[in-house]
Amino acid sequence: MRRVRAPRRAPSEEVMMTRIRTIVCGAAFVAFAFGLGAAPAAAQKKEQPPAPGPLRPVEFPAFHERTLKNGAQVIIVENHEQPVVSVNLRLRSGSKHDPAGKAGVASFTAMLLDKGTKTRSADAIAESIDFVGGSLSASAGDDAISVSASVLTEFLDTALVLMSDIVRNPTFPESELETERQRMLSALQANLGQPQYLAERQFLREVYGEHPYGTRPSPESVRAITRDDLVAYHATHFRPGNALFVVAGDVDPNDIVQRLERHFGDWQGAAPAKASLPTPADRSAREVVFVHKPGAVQAVIRIGHLLPPATHQDWVALDVVGQILGGGTTGWFFQTLRQEKGYTYAAYATLAQRLEPGYFQAWAEVRNEVVDSTLAEFFRLIEKLRAGDFSDADLTTAKDFMTGSFPLQIETPQQVANQIASARLLGLPDDYVATYRDKVAAITAADVRRAAQTHIRPDRAVVVVVGDATQILDNVSGYGPIRLLDADGNPLDRSALEVRGSDLALDGSAIEAGTRVYDVMFQGNAIASLTVTTTREEISGVQAIRSVGEMGGMTSLRQEVAFAAADLRPLFSKTEQQVGSNTISVDLRVEGDEVVGTVSLPGSEPRDVSIDVVSGLLLPGMDDYAIMVLDLAPGASFTLPVVNAQGGTLTNLEIKVVGEGEVTVPAGEFEVYELEVTSAAGSMKLYATKAAPHIVVKQEPAGQPVTIELKEKK
């Protein structure tokens, strides 16, 4: 039973208790402050892998099964090579059992188990397990919750005492709930700025619909969760009739059962009634769902649909299908899209086997220029496999990899126990893991062709693309009807993509010369200082305002912009940013009716820019000054055309006044308007003084765990 890593989800969902077969080696990319993605891979010469050696026999370790008097099941893998024991308690309930509108309850419940019990504080629990050199943790996935302990054999009872206490007697302190809530909100804020997360979230929504597998925590659901929700979830699902203990290491089966009876024997409760969940619906036709990410220079692609539940007889054949299509560096997707075409660093397939319907997914991240070509290759390769157009070598390579790598997944008693437990929780036969390798070896070309034709249905797939719709929307029109969404998943009309001139009259007479100093904060700690100096001077015969912003540290920045003082007509904008060893350089100026200049990004040649000037145009660095002179009021909204420094294109800057109140920053307390600002550079919340000129005193960029706060104004 092969297990390889799936694409990462939100931190609260990283631990997948279902058996996920992801045919992937991984993708590396460097992200910069302007939101840069991976540079395209150069086409490389295809190399043939060496011939595999003969398949060596593997003896699957023996394991024991017991049942405690209270109904909890136990799987024991005995191994005395090291004096270490791991105990993993799995509860057959997960995030799919979250209450409606409160996605995240299972995750909060798991994360707060060790934050205090009726007799122990969080510190006491941590100190007790640390003192014996052990570990104790809990996490939640879609189908199950896991509570794990690992410890030296001589301290096994210590670990079991602590595990029993946090499983049976958690108190879910309000203070710990609020701490975890803020941590999850920060993680969500970071995730919402990542196109990979947006693509995965939307893909699951499209594939699963109203089924909980398609739901992920949102800021709204996280804020709605109360302590009572955790108490109720715990009372319903933390019962021995719902539990499976997985014990591996230096134990005697009879002895460990006695110890479990001693520490968990008076834990009572039958398994909860099976939840009635909506059935995900298959699609009748292919559809493109495009999530607009302004300014993106690459597109994130997800293609796929539902697959049968884990118990379906075709899953071993489907594993081989996935290995041929998207199995690491030998898969067709990788060999074609990276090695031959040079479109991307990575292109793989994921086949997720779950207790309820799983899914097939083909995925890649490619530069804008090759989105349509990438989609064409994905569908060509899928259809090729469905037609049975693969060689004996393709089949042999896939099977040899799967059978050859299988022993690496059962090297330790913990791995063996976890494989058995995962199969058991998925409802698979008792011998599934032990016979998996032989089943793979027995798969024929006819089996692969039949499984692909039956279960891989490109004509009914959803195609999720996250990218800049103004650049590539038309390029995907040949792959099905298009539904356009914003980053929050809300419907977006095509007219919103049009960039027009603004008829707003902007008067810079109120803009004051001076210096503003901002603290750049990371999780409440100042990590850098940003200084913005504003002067009034004559530039090329124009009474102008010049702004110079400078920041030092690991990320150094210097941005200079100038514009006419009378009407904010732009003159020039220059940006130099150093991120590690990489430099971003933007040099733009207005000449007549055009914005011209160059944009230099890491991994690519400098790009010339030529954009027609429209009324109300802003250059990079002018947005703060436009806000200073706008007629801000509750409910007001503004749209201004702005040059996207990253893409060298013209995009919309959306500014909405969504609230008002008071904000305290190092420079003092201010009455402010709360603004939501969206542009090609991303989205953020700004807090600007109610008094004009409206000075921005605080910034909260979406997708980054940082804030920028006014420290001094002089």
C-alpha cells in the first residue's frame, strides 16, 4: 500500500488520516514580495532510468489484534530492536463531522486536548512528557482524529497516564481557544494570499459540493466556533466504541493490553451514530472554473473529478494508472511538461483514496504563455492512457517503482502499524496491506486500460485555473464553459476585468511634506523599519511631490515616485528590491501618452514596458497618496487604474471603505476608516486617518503574517 506526500493544505488540515495516494516528488519555487512564482524550467534531455533489479521477497511483519472490554480495538506490532514504544489513538471522526457553518471544530478540539485537563495545566502536561523525553500530540483530518504518544519503554505508563487524561478530561480553556483561534486566522490569512491554496480549496469545493470533504475552515467559521462546540464534539466522538489503538515497538501484546485496560478501562461510550452526509454529485460535462488573481505571472492548474470510495475493487489498478500518468519524475506529466516542453518545474497526479468518494487530480503551475498548451497536453496524455496507448515499458516502470518502494513504507513497526490502521479505518480487508505488493505485480495492461476507461473521465472533469484573467482567460475558453470567480470564490463578471480611466478629480494640495516611519511587525515583533520621505519640489518644470521609501534588513527596498502636486499626474516610479541574492528592479516613466520603462525580475530577462496613459493613472508607490486625497466616507468605493509593476500591465486598484473606528499604533491612537484594498499586488486592509489628508497608520497585507504600523510622523 503505497503512501506518498500530497500537496500541502492549510496548516490545520496537514494531517490526512485518509490514505492519500499522491503521485508526486515535489515542486520548488521562490516567492518574492511582489508575488513572483517559479521561473519556467528549461527543456531537458530525457534520460532513460536504469533497468530495475529482480523483485526481492518481502516478509510482512506479524501483528496482533485485540479488543478492550469497553469496545476499543487494538492493533499491536511487536518489535524489540529499540526500547521505544509509540501509541496512536485514532477516533473514527474528523472534520467531516464539523457542525454546519463551523468548519474547524474537529481541528480545534484536537489541538486543545493537551492545553489543560481537570487535574493538569497545559504546562504540567508539557513538562511531564518532556521530562521523560517523550512526545504527545493530536491532530484532525477529514475522516479521523489522531492522538499520539512516543516514549522510551520504561516510561510507557507515564505516557499512557497523560494520553488518557487529555483524551478523557480536556477542559478546553477559553484563553487557549482564543490563542489557537488567532493562530489559525493568521494561517488562513497567509493561505488566502497563495494561489496554490486557492486552487486546491476551489478544486475540492467543485468536486465535493456540499459534502464536508469540500469544506475548509474560513475566517468566518473560525470566528464562529465557541468552547461549547468543542465540548459537544468531544462528548459525541471521543468514545471507546469509536476508537482504535495502534501500538508499535518494544511491547508484549498481553502486557500492553493490560496497561490499556488499566488506564482506559473505565472509559465508556458506544460509537456515535453514522452521520448522514450529502452525496457528492458527478459532473455531466467538463467545466472551467477560473479564479482571478490579478497580476499573476503564472497559472495554477487543477484538473479532476470524483473517484470511487476506498473499498472499490479497482483501486490497485487505479494506483498504477496514477503512477503512469503522474508518478514522480517518471510519470508522463512530468516527462512531457517539464522534461520535453520546459513548461513547468513540476507536473504530477494525485489519486486520493478515502472512506467516502476519493478524487483524481492532475496539477501543475505554469507561466501564462503556455496555459493553453499545458491543458492540451494534460488532456492528450489522459486520453492516450484511456485508449491503452502505453508500452510494456511504461507499465513495467510503474509497477517496478511501486513494488520496489513498498518495503520502504514498512521498515519500522510504527510504519507497519500505521499502514494497517489506515487500511482498517478505510474499511479495507485485513490482508490488504500484506498482499498489496503482490496485487500490484499482478496488474495487467488490460486492468490499467479498463480502470482508466471506467474511472478517469476527462470529459466530466472540472478544470480549476488560478491566474490573471485579464491575461489568460481567453486562452482556456476551448476547454469548457467558463465560470469566473474572485479569490473569495464569489462570482465575478467579465466587465470587472476591464481597466478604464478614472474621472475622479485628485487634488494633491493637502499632501504635506515630511517623514513617516513605520515598524514592520512579524507576529507582534518589529523586524524592520520603513521610512517614507515626502518632499515638494520642481521636477522637469512641474511642481511635483516626490516620495522616497526605504527599508533595510533581509529584504531591502527603495522606492521613489514622483507626480504632479496639482492633480497627481504621474511622472516616474523606480523600485529596487533585494530579496536574498535576488533583485527586483522596476523603472517606469511617463513620456507623452505612454508609460515606458523596464521591469527586471529574477530568473528572466528585463522586459520592456509600454502602456497607454489613461485618466487617473497611478504608478507603483502612488496608492498611499491617492488614498490621502480621496473623499473617504462609510460605504464609499473607488476604482483607479494602476500599473502592475510585476506584470508590466494596467490593472484596477479597488478601494472600499468597510468600517470605521479607533486604532492604536506606536505613533498613538487614531480615529480611522478601515479600507479593503485590492490590486495586482494582492489584497490588504488599511487603516487611514479620518482627518484629511488620510494618512495610512496601519497595513495588514493578506497572505502575510505581518503588519506595518506608523511609529513616527514628523
